[in-house]
Amino acid sequence: LTGVPAISVPVGQDREGMPVGLHIMGRPWEEAGLLRMAHALEGVVERRAPAFHVSLLREGEIPAE
């Protein structure tokens, strides 16, 4: 809409177990840089299921593509 690329990356949970995200904005036409940064952040941030989690898939089931 504005021509400014942005991405939100999950970075953990607060004290109540609610998910927290980091919103990153870049310069126009810098989508590749934002994707590299998001990929790097996802590699170092611990991922845990929230305290209340409902799986819509059966154990071991992989969704069809």
C-alpha cells in the first residue's frame, strides 16, 4: 500500500505466555534484505507452543499442498 516493505517475526512470549512479534520495516524494494533478516531471527529465537494450543492436524499428519 505505501511501497515500504515490512515483515513481522515471532520473537517469543510475554510473562502470560502470549506471543510477541517484532515488526521490521525496510526501504523501498528491500524485500530480500527483510526476508534474510527474518530468516536469521527465526534461527536464534526459541519457538514454543503457547500455553493454550490446539492442533488442527492429527499427530504426524502433513497438510496437502
